[in-house]
Amino acid sequence: MPPNRLLIFSPSAFQPSGHQQSYLTGLGEALVQLGVEVHVFGLNGSVSYPTPIVSHAVGKDAAIESRSAYRERLGPLGDVAWGTGRLTRQVNMLNELQRVHHHLGRPPLLFETFEYLSLAAHLARAPRSHRQVCIFHDTNFNLRHASPIAATYKLLARPFARHILRSMDRAFVHAPGMRENLFENVDPGRRYDHKVEVIPYGAPHPGKVPRLDRTAARAGLGIDTRRKVLLAFGTLRADKCFRLVFESLARSPEWELLVAGPEGDVSFRQLMALCEETGVQQRVRMFPGFIPLSEHRRYFGAADAVLNVYDEHIRHESGTAQLARSFLRPVIAGGPPDLHEYVRETGAGWSVKPLSVDRLTEVLHQAARLDEAGHAAMEQRIHAAAVSRSWDAVASRVLTALSG
């Protein structure tokens, strides 16, 4: 029998950073339409959710500093301080979660994001009379990370991730390659093969989101250009290949680049220095800070294409690539195999393979010269992909897993 109530644990749900607002709003509203009373639990912050979703914000109302801010203040020890703070916060939050969970009558639990050590410890001692599922947004449990400290943490987190997988009724990932990577790193014997399910990374149906045409969107952002506009959207991270992007932009005078989002392990100051080094500062516009849902239409509306280029060893899904569907914008995708496969399956953009300055420059050249008929055909393919991977489709799969 489908549950009539669900509690979602998402520590950054109310923080002005990351993917949580768009992800939880989309999934939550789709579950509400299926008759589920959706509750979201997270650390107090400035982000809010629409009325059908019930919020449970705990702790002090303060924005969490980015990893890049810790690094700039503490140097190499910044990652340690940032990670220690994250672990401590989530230990405290998980203790508070038990109280809220009990108050709500112990409904099914969805762990949308989490820190591995603290959640594994919580699951080892928490009473178990309810169904619980989780989402692994990242399955990169190896040493190939920009920061040696982050790499070491992810490697040491393997047994804790395995315990989390063992403790769940179902674990979701967003692409087949992520599923295989999870088993390779966490469960090579595939004891829990039956528990891991691939679901789409949802995005709103194009018919349900307000959109702006390019002229209005660019005017709203103060952009006056005849060039093509490329959008890099979301948290600044070292795995997003900004040097490669800027070097390709330097060879592509027909393009300008918008960079919009909060700082992660890369700061805007670092990006500005890289712009100057590659000589593209006149064609890069930066919009620092978290972009709320209400503003997404300006940025995606202003763009001719959305950039989704990551290091090739990355094994996570790009929320930005999925969000681009809602605004019928093509993606330029490079790095993770699942992104290449997404573009191949849907025809919703261009694949940068191999991942190089030459290849990205070639793709930018192709995208800039797409004619009117090509644009119309591309938009039809993006629309079809958006409908089949909408939040409605995702919510029905999650509800099935919660029903047992």
C-alpha cells in the first residue's frame, strides 16, 4: 500500500547552495500530486518551499560557508575544517531527525543527501520499523579528486557507504554508469544488486515552467550582445574543467559565457584570474551566488546552449543538464560516460568526446552554426526527453519503492 506520508532528510534543503531546492521542490510536488504528504527536514536557512511541502528546519539560521572560503582562510587545512563541520552538523541533525520522525508517526524515510560516516552510525543504532530509501547522487568512491583530502575521505567512506546500502530497502542512482561504479567501489560482490535502481534525474515538464525568450531574458540580466551565449550554471567546482572551457572560449569569438551560481571548492576570484590568464575576461559574465528557482528562467532563457563539462573520472549526474530540458535548451556535455550516453540517446545536445580544447572548440563551432531547421528539430528532441524524464515519472518510481 502506498504511504500517505514521507519524511525527506536533506541537510542542505534550506541552504542557498547546491541542487536541493530545485530537486526537492520538483520531487516533492510530484509526490504530493500522487497523494503523499511530503515533509522535508534540514538545517535552518533562507530557502523556502511551496505550501504543499511541509518544512522542518532545525538549528541556527545561518548560511554555511563554501569549501573555497575555508580554503582561502585556512589553506590546505580548509578541507579538513569544512568536512569536520559537515560531519558534526549532520550528527546533531540525525539526533534531531529521530524526534521529528517519531512525532510524525515514523513514516517512510528518504535520505536525499547525507554524509556517509554520520548516517552509517545513525542507521546502526536507529530503531527500524519503517521503510527507508536513499539517493546516491555521487558514486565516485576513489582517489581521483581535485583535493587529496577529499579523495582520501571518499576512499575511506567505502565501508560506511556499504553499510548504508545494506540498511536501505532501496537505493537510487541517476544513470547506469553510476550504478556500475557504485558496485565496483562499494559492493564488488554485488550482494545488494537487487537494491540499487536507476531512476531519471527529474526536471519540470516544459509546459509547467514559466519561460522567457532570449531578448527578454538577456535584458533582465543586463546583457546586450549579438554573440551566442553559453551558460555554466550551478555550484563552482574544480571538476567542471573551467580552464579547458576558457581556453576553448578563447578560440571561439562567436560565444560569450555566463557563469552563475554559488562558490563550492572554487571561488569567483579564482575564475577571474583564470579569465585574465586566458584573455577572455571581456566575454565572460559572472553572477555570483545562489540562483533561486524563480530566477532560473532568466539564465536558461538567455542561453543558446548549456555547458555540462566535467572531469572524465566523475561519476555523478549533472542536475544542470536535466534542468536545461525544462527550458528547451541544448546541452554541451563532456566527461562522465552517462552524460555522453544521455546526449546520444536523446539527441538533446552535443557530446565533447574526447574531452579536449580542440574538441570543445569544434562543438562550439557546430552549435553556433545550427540553422533554423536544426534548432526546431533539436527543440523537439529536448521536449520528448523532458516529458519522459519529468518529475512525475520519477515520483511514481520512488513511490513504488516506498510501498514495498
